[in-house]
Amino acid sequence: MSVINFRNPNSIFSPDSEYEDYDEQETADDGQSFIDEEIEDSENSRKRRREILRLILHGAMAAGLVAVFAALILFLASQRVYSGAAVSQIAEMTSQDDTDFITLGNNIVYYSKNGASCLNTSGDLVWSITFELQKPLVSRAGEVLAITDYNGSTIYLQNAAGTLGSVNTNMPIRAMSVSESGEVAAVLADTDVTWVYLFDASGNTIAYFKTTMGQSGYPLSVSVSPNGELVCVSHLLVSASGTSTSIAFYNFGDVGQNVAENNVSGFNYDNEIFPFTAFLDSSSCAAVSDSRIVFFTGKEIPQSGVNAMFNDELAGVYTGGGCIGLLFPDTSGSSRYNLQIYNAAGEKISTIPFTMEFTNIQIAGKCVYINNDQELQVYTVEGKQRYQGTFEEDVREVVPRADGAGKMYLVTEDGIDQMSLH
């Protein structure tokens, strides 16, 4: 902790020490001595310094009180338990089976094979785009959304306000991941090789490299860090001795410029397949196989960190809010499922047991949402239950908003509702 020492304003100027060399007989034209003028000036200066010091101290105290008050509000809000909910419709629409929903900030986006539209909290249309997709692939980071088609060649980039740009490739797209700043990493299929490209939001190529089954393997998963500098690729390797996985990290910032193909680190896992990778923040990435979760740490050159092994059958993987959740059946019989929550450092911060059959699990902000068409449960990532309740009508999807656990969208057969917990 740094300590700032202020000088005593009463000792900044001392007439006896500062001006003892002055000639007491020397006077100005008006008859006052220079010493008297200097003393008067020093007293005025001392008063100004006292006033400035007083203002600084008052400002610091006010800023400290504001910070403490804000932290207290956030803490109390994070601990609040809700007992009821208010629901109001913001938009009428007939929900089709092939329509999916996602939030961008506090806005809600619904998309299908034919296009995507974004509504604000009042139900007003913010933007709408049309396209023709067979098998939509979607990636979201922060308030940036990327939509493309499996085996397609165009990636559409949107944010909460409108269109950022688009990316056109000359090869079929097999997988992609978007960053919070709009960079897109895409796996592109070629005749004999597979390419991994990194594009900016305007569609310009930042970098690319190729992979082959015989050397590096086939890319199972690609993910890009929030700042767009790191790309993680999980490669499947098949040989006469069996299958294995190589997880490679590519740095497209300054550090990676002096490394062949920007490959700054890599890790091999025999007899394991890692089909899932995800960045939890700019310096932490997680990879999941059927027997472990591995956390890699490092903003420039990721290194292998915590390895958490498991024996139970993995039923699902969920990410959000800088956390990752692993879902397992509860073999003890006390509940039906156990959701284990890990933070970006690889620490298991909670295990959430629950018995309800679910249609969706989401981690948003610092909360976990578990729902089916009749019921909703909300927990903190630390495992504290904040809400449990039922819906008045069947709900197809629960879409958490960015501004806290108390607000979310409900997608019903008749439209989109806003739900506020209280």
C-alpha cells in the first residue's frame, strides 16, 4: 500500500528561516518593507495550499465513500434472494421451431436459417439481416455475434447496435469463433489440407496456417481469445497406435511474430479426444475431454495449468461469465444432477445439485440459470440459490439479460416477454 505524506502547511514557509537575509531597512515605494510583502504573500500561499489540501481530502473521502457504497450495493445485489417475478410482453411473434434466441448486451436476437433480427428492451427493431443457411453456426463474445453456415463461405458479424461487417471465404467453413473485438477464427476445408484463418471484422485476413491429418491432425475445435490475439486449436490425430489430441496455441500479437506459424505452445494427450475448447478470459483457456478438464494460463504463451480429472460420464459443458460448468449425473442418489463450476484459474468454486429435468442450462454474468418449460432456478456461480419459481405459461427459452440476474427474456408461443425478479 502506498502512503502519500503531505507536508504540514504551517511549516511550508517560515519568515524566520526563509527571509532572514533580507535587509529590514529596505522598503518599497509605498513604505512597506519587502519582508512584509513576502510574509503576506506566504500567508496567502499558505491559505491557498490549505484550501487545496482540504478539497483534495474531501474529494478523496467522497470518492472512497462512493466506491464503498457501490461495492456494498453490488455485494447485497449478489446475495439477494428473489421470491417473485413480474412478466410483461414486449413483442408479439409466432415462434418457429427452427428459431433460436441469444442476447447481445440487453438486446435480444432471434435467428433462423433465413435471417436474424435484434430487438431492444422496448421491443423495437434495432436491425435485421437476411440470409439462406442450411446449418447455422453461431459464436458470441461480449456484444459481438458471428453467424455463418456449416460448409458455407460467408460470416456475418453484428453487435448490439448494428452490422460490423462480413467475412467471405473461398473455402467451406467447418468451425469458427469470434472475439469481443470482432476478430474471427475459422476452420476452412480444402481438398487435401485444412486451413485456420484469422480475419478482422471488415473481412481482411490477419493470418492463416494449414493443417494436415498426417502431420498436425484435423481441427476439432477452434477458439479465439477475447482480445483476438490468441487462437487455440484442438487437433485430432489418428495413427496405427490409436487416437490422440494436440492442443496448439497461436499468438497473432507481437510475441507470435517471431515464431514459425505463430505457434507459441502445444500439448499432446495420448488416447484422449478434446472436442471442446473455450477462452474464459484473455489469459485463460479451458479444454475438455471425456476424462478431464485442462486449464491453460498465459496471455501471450499459454502453459498447461490445473488438470481436474473425473470418472463419471460427462453430460454437458457450459461457459459464461468467466466460468465453465461441467454437468454430471448424481450417482449418490441424493439429487439427479451435479453441476460443477470452475473459475478461470481452474478452481472449483461450487457444486450445484438439482433434481429438475431441464431443457437448458446457462451461465451468464455471475449466475447459473436452469430451466424447463414450466420452471426456473437461478443460482450464483458460488452455488447459492437466488430464485425458484414456475411460469404462468409454457416457456420455450429463457434468455438472461446482461444487466443482472433479476432480468431476462422469456420466449413463449405468442411472443417475447420480459421477466423481472423481485
